[in-house]
Amino acid sequence: MRARLFTHILFILYCVEAGALFVLAPWSGGWERAVVQLPWLPVRDLLLNTMFRSAVTGFGFLHLVWAAHDLDLLFSRRKEPTTQPEAD
């Protein structure tokens, strides 16, 4: 049980971290500096395209929603009381 809880928490942390990275990175100055150094012009143009950056940001929001869903699922499981049926 503890291993399952631990891996669930690690997955939630991964989703939050990856989501934040995918949401923020395409719009940072570091993204542009790294992409401008690419030698392939078609790839450079694709990575600097606003639509591509928006798609990466959407992928990040998907990770954040997934993390929120799993966190809600984790807390709702912990709140459920374990009631035993009464014997008549």
C-alpha cells in the first residue's frame, strides 16, 4: 500500500513539474536563444512558430489538469471512511 501511495505521489509531482515546464518554457527567452542556435532552418522555424509554442503550452496544461485530477482522486480515497456492515 505504501509503495503504491509513494508512486502515486511521485507521478503527481512529475505531472506538476512537467506541466510547469511545458507551460513556461516555450515563452521564455531561453527557448528562443536555444532554438536560434539550431542549424536546421525548417526545425528552427517550426519551434519558433506561435502555434507550435501554443501546442506545447497546451500539452503542459494537460499535465497540470492530470495532476489536479490525480491529487483530487488521492484525497477523495483518503477521506472515504472504512465502514463495516453491521451484523443483525
